[in-house]
Amino acid sequence: MDRPSHLLCCVLCYVLLTSSLAAHAQEALGARASVERPLAARNEEDATASATTVEVQGRPMALETLRDVMLEVPAALSLASGGYGSFSSVSLRGSDLGQTVWVLGDVPLNSPDTGAFDMSLLPVSMVDRIEVYRGGAPLWLGQGSIGGVVRVVPREEDGTGGGAQLGIGSYGLYELRGHGYVSNHGKRPIALYSGIQATSSRGNFPYLDDNGSRSNPSDDVERRIRNAQIQDGAGLFHLRVGLGRGHLDSVFYGFERTGGAPGAAGASKNARHTRRQLRRGLLTTAYTLERTRARQRVYRLQLLASAQAEDRQFDDRYAELGLGGPRALTQIFWRGYGRAAASYLILPFLEVTGTASYAGDRFEDEDKRRPTPAGPSTRATEALAAELRVFGRVFGVRSELRGSARGEWSQSELQTLRISRASQEKQALFSGVYRLSAVVEPTAGLSVRSAIGTGRRIPSMVELFGDGGALRPNPDLVPEQGRYVDAGFVLSGAVDDLCASLEANGFLQHVDHKISYVSTNQFESEAINFGRADVRGVELGADAAYRRVLRLVGATTVMQTEADNARQLPRQPKLKLYGRAESSVFPRGAVDRLTFFGTVDHVSTAYFDKANQALRTPFTHVGLGAALAFWHERLEVSARVADLLDARGQDYLHFPLPGRFFALSVSIREERL
């Protein structure tokens, strides 16, 4: 099934099937003159995908982060390494963090060479919404990943206005946000949004130190995390200009963070002098030409170019973190990316989409205290993809079928330093993936969907060629290969003033040639293809609202994972629950709106290690809060307490989570339409 010939056969079979169904659809439907509403789905791009959209703006929770927002997505497990400003990412359906691709708009933010994307680098205040595609994604966004795609849509506003927000929280957290926007709907429409954010946190939350003896609670001591202070700043500018029959979008995003690195959790003494610094910048420009008729897209064309850079500094000159000696590491990553994409409705029931992209990566690292590669690592990646979409009515039932195939070629090169002698090593890889998906609407407001597909992750340059230090090279690595199948339904609709949306999916996922790290001696390790992973589960998501008075949001995931040793995959719980209740009243007088909300997040038992020897106990976080809006909602005061019961818990690699956390924010805004 994974050979190119088998892939071609699958695509040809799909074309024959969809052509037959399309003939029935055209015969039964004829030329459609009426406008039909979209199929029930929790995303706007692809009704055949298992995907959830979460609107980020207008939420009443003070000082939220993307990690908080992700709790509302079924089968999305947020993993972190501490409090505010620590590394955090998301695992989709039990996949590894690096198997999920993040995109800002339409630009990929991570690649095999950068690994998992740190979502703490994206402030919520600059995000309009997130779209989480679990498993397969539509070709327009898909990158052939195993876990799925998280699309972050940058914020934009209509009208003219601005605002500011000041927030404070526990553990020395201070945050300042500001934004402004202006738009003009004339012969040449123009809209500009700009936002900034500055944050400072001491991060000195308490944790329980078991002194390395989990079975003996008598020597447990409560300590505070030290050297976890951070300061960061971010800015985002989004410009949209009408140009010809289309529009030109330019987005600039910049971020800088400095602070300490506290070290491993549970240690009796945290690192005191270790420092880290990160700078990241992205500039993208895209021209999009689109035409619709009767709410049906006739064609869409996009030309996109972007450049991004990241600079990481890590200073552990006193070897406090136990990484085999002192470190003074500098890592610089550059990426240039270009893409041409187009879709066209060639028949009233048939749409074809194609994409072609190129990415040029350059990775440099230097450690002043140990040998490093003598030259930069480079990788060029070219990809071609095509998708057929057939839609219409078959025997009176609305339906849609999609089939896509994607081929990716990568060439990597590294100048290495081996025992004081320079050498050149190269690697060329090809990976192909496909996706077949379908949806039918047996009755209005109910969509039944299914999908089958594959995904791949090619080894990073560090995994292939080593880092010149503790990680040995292994140029014989092959890509990780994943297969998945899922099926489910979406039910949405409105009855009087009550509107609701419910999604449910069952899924199976299998990954071969998983890349894991093994120790070769006391101080070295090597990446190898080792074993497999199987995941099966059920995911549920719901969102219901009654007028503006009451809203209920929920997400549940029940999942069973198994590695090649018949044990549970590390960090993957069998049960995850989330719920949020929000109620608003609108009194007369000085207060325009009063909102109360409560949240609950439960994560069951999981293991830290592959051997299932280190057990992580389950924990439940409960949160409460309220928000007051005054002066025609120009002024808002919001307060909340997270982890009300001080359950704390541990996350990622034994890192403790902050306990009870208080946050207060005051925001003011002025708008003119």
C-alpha cells in the first residue's frame, strides 16, 4: 500500500469510483440553481476531515494561553515542561509531538529539522482562531504529517479601533497587550491589524520534591522552582490590500524570550546560572485570487512566499543541568518557503486542486565548549500534490468524496567534523502519502464521514548526521511511516434560540519505523528506527449555546495505545475529559454584562517511560472565574483561579505543573465601524 505503484492504483480506483458516482449525481441533480448550505462540519475547509475550530477572541478567561485553548479540542493532549514560558506542544491522537505540523495562515511553522513546535511562542491575543485537523487534512493545508495539522489564523479586525490590556497573575506574572486596526472598504480595500505583547514571570511555583524516592513519602519536601524567570515580547502585523480581482496578504511576526532554565523536576537543587534566549521572526506575503458563485467556489489561486529565522542561545557554563559537561550552544535556523496552489471547478460536481512547494532550510550550531560540525546543515524539499473533490446528490443524498496524493523529495547535506577531520555527508529521501475521505448527509444537519490515509516524517538532519557531541550520526535512518482510518459524524443545528454542534469519531492509527533514541555508551546516544506504535480510540466534542445567556463546551477522549513491547506509549493517558460552563446576565445600569464560568480538566494515569515503570498519577484541575463589562463593553475586568483544588500534577518528562494560579486582567477597547 505504501509503494508508489500501489498509491497510483488507489488513486485510479478512486477516480473511477467518483466518476461513476458523479454521473449519478449529475443525472439526479442536473444544473443546480439554488444555494445550498454547507454540510455540517466543525471547520470551514473540509467536511470530510476530523477537525475542530475554536474561536479565540471574545473569551472571558484572563491571561489565557494556547495551551488553555487546546483543552477544548478532542484527542488533543497539551504537553509542557513547567509553568508560563516553558516549552509546550500538542499530541494529536497519541502521536509524537514532532509528528504534528503547525501552520500560521498557510505557512508551515515547523519541519523535521526544527522538531515539535513550541506553541507558547504564539500569544493568544494575536490569534483569531485555531483549526485542528486530526489525522488527514485537506490538500490546501496538508503537509503529509502523521499526527495532523494545527492551523493558527492570525488576527484581523473589521472597522477602526484599538485596545489595551493589563494583566497580573501568580508567581510574578505581568502582561501588557495592545492592538490597533484600521480598514477602508473602497475601490481598493485595505485593512491593517497590529498587535504587541510583553510578559514577565518569575515562574517560582511550588512543587513536591520526593528526593528520588517515590515510594517513601516521609522524605518529601516542598520546594519552589528556581531560575525559571522569563521575559518575552511579541509583535504581529497583518496587512490585506485589494489588488486586481484578488487580495494581497502580508504578515510579519516577531518574538523574543530570555530567561533561565530550571533543570530537571524533582531535583533537590535547581540550576541557578543556566540561561536561555530565543529570537524568532517570520515574514510572509501571499496573493490570492478567488471567485465564488452562489456560495460555491469556482476557482482559487494563491502564490505564497515566506522567510523565517530562529536564533537560540543556551548557556550552561557550570554544567548544572548534567548534560555531560559545560555547554555554550548557539543554534540558528533559516527557512525560505514558496508555494503555488490552485483549485478549479471544472464541472458543476468536480473540483481539482494542485499544489507545488519548495522549502530551503539551513541549520547552524556552534558549541564553544565542545566539538561541533564544521559547516552548516542544508536541506532542500520539493513537494507536488493533487486532489480531486466530487460532490453532489446521489439518490437524493448530499455527499462529497475527496482523494489526494502527495509526493515529497528532500536532499540533505552536512559538513561534519569527525575526529578533527572534515567530511561531507549527504542524504536523499522520497516520501509519498495519500488520503481518501468521504461524507454523506442522510438528513439535514447530520454529516457522516470517514477517511483513510497515510503520513510520514522524514528524519531530521541532527538525527541523520549527529550533533558533533553526544548524539551520534545514523545516515541509514528511514522515514517514520503512519497509517490511519477513522469514521464519525457531526450533528449541528438550531432550535429557536438554542444552537448546538456535536462531533464523534472513532480512529485507528499505526506507525512503523518509529525513531527513538538509545544509549550507545555512558555519554552518547543514537537515533534508530525501532519498533511500532498502535493507537485506537474514540473522541467526542460538543458546543452548545442558548442565546448569549448560557454556553457549554466539552471534549472527551478515550484511547488505548500500544508499543512494540505490548506496553502503553509514554505520556499517553487512556482518558481525558474537559468541560466548560459559561453563563452571562445583562443587568441594567453601570454593568453591561456579568459572566461566570467554570472549567474542569481531568487526565488519567499515564507512564513517563516506554517500559511502563515510572507511573504518573492522574490529576483533575478545576477552574472558576468571572468577567464584568462596563461602558458599552469598552471596559472589561476578568478574574479567574486555575487549579482551584491545587492538584498540581506532572507533565511531559517528570516536570511539575504549577498549582493554584490566580489571574486578573483589565482591558479597554474603542471601536468605530
